[in-house]
Amino acid sequence: MRCVVLSLVLALSSVGCAGELENPDDFMTATGADSTAGDGDGDFECDPPALFLERCTGPGCHSSQAPAALVDFETPGIAERLVDVEGTSFCNNALLIDSANPLASLLLDKLGPEPSCGSQMPIGSPLSAEEVACIEQFVMDAASASMSSSLR
């Protein structure tokens, strides 16, 4: 019996790893993130509403039925609901999208590895560098549109 178990262990261990990648750098972005993250086919297309829907609206997260921290990423009109709106008191009422200082927006802070409050989002599956850049552009555009409309 011991011989059978040993033979089985040896057989299984020989099929475990296919080896090493010849060019592992081909699979990493400039920030060291896995370049295959995002939409999965390597051709990432920045579509913030689709990205929010795919990555942020799972059970217990930011769906329209029960939005965590009252942030709904499912219903259309996301930017309008986030610009110059305070987050929770847990996050010092920071603005979700700060039109005066977009890069200081809570939405962007929460995507980083060490947010000023709470956990990095999405929990357990951080966004790729491309996805973060997409959300950054969304925040900048939303802040700019808000500032433009307030000048009218």
C-alpha cells in the first residue's frame, strides 16, 4: 500500500507545473500588474459604466438593490450621483468625486492599495492598472463636466 501511495505522489508531482515562461515581462504592465486582468482578452476597452457593473455590483457590493455605503454603480447616471457627494462618515465624509480636486476623490482613494479608510476596492480583486486608469479618466471627465455646467 505504501508503495502505491508513493508511486501516485510521484506521478502527480511530475505533471504539476508546465515549466517557466520564456518572457514573463510580456505578461506584466509598467506597474507590475498582470496585463491579462481587465476584460480578459488583452484588448482592454475603457467603458466605465460596464467596468463598474462588472467589477463593483456583486452580492453585498454596489448594486442598485442594496448599495454598500449608499453607492450605486448599477443604475445609469453614475457620475451625476457621485460628483461633490459626500461618502460615509467612516471615510470622513470625503467627496466621492471631488470636482475641485478630482485626484483627491474618495472613489480613486478606495482603488489604491492603502486607502485612507476601509479596504481597497473591489475587495479581494483589485483593479488592473488599465482599469484604474479608466476610472481615473472617468473621475476627471465627471469633475470637468460638473465644473463646466456650474459655470453656465
